Amino acid sequence: MLILLFAQSTPLLAETWIKVATFYKDGGIKYDRWIDVKSIVQRGDWVYANMKLKSDRGKGISPIKINCKEGVFQYADYPNSKWERKQNGIWKAAGKEYNSPGKEGAYDLLCKEYRRSSNFPFLRKLFSD
């Protein structure tokens, strides 16, 4: 009985990740991007979170930060690498523009939370502090 109870409660404790993008590139390789909602912190115009990067080639977790006012995305471990949001889904870095569903998905979740609060009511509490 105890094992059954533990098996049922474990997934509930582990479900802190929200998938923000799934896309294919590099010859059909599948990429997924997830945000850990328990890691979200807002300081001024910047929002910080952990992003899980997963593909057929491997996976990892990277801290990210987004300036919602200026539309800037950065991997926190690489402060000199800056991506600027140009329009819906298009991000610019080093003079080139890219369609980036992972960055756009993170931007949508972290910067447009109020518009989506009806879909994710538990996020309202995260951003209210």
C-alpha cells in the first residue's frame, strides 16, 4: 500500500516543467524546450528561469534571463551572447536573424504571463511577489 501511494505522489512532485516549444531542425532532429516554473524570478524588467534543452542529440539545463521590456534573451552562462526579439518568432544575434521557437516560447511564457493567466492560473502567484 505504501509503495502504491509513493508511486502515485512522485509525478505530482516532479511536475514543475512546462513545455514551451517543440520544433525540428538540422535534418529533422526534434528539439524540446521546457521552463521550470519553480525557478522563475522577476527582478525589474528581467525574468530569470531554468530552461531544459532536450533533443535527440542530448539534454541539459541552462539558466536564462529575458528582458521583457526590451525583448532581449540571454543564456545566463553566456552574458556576451545576446538575442534581440524583432517580431513574432524572429530573434537577431550577431547581425543575423533566426526563427527561434525555443526563445519565443520562453518569451511568451515569461513575459506574457498576464495574457495567459487563464490557462496557467497557478503562475499568477509566482509573479505576484
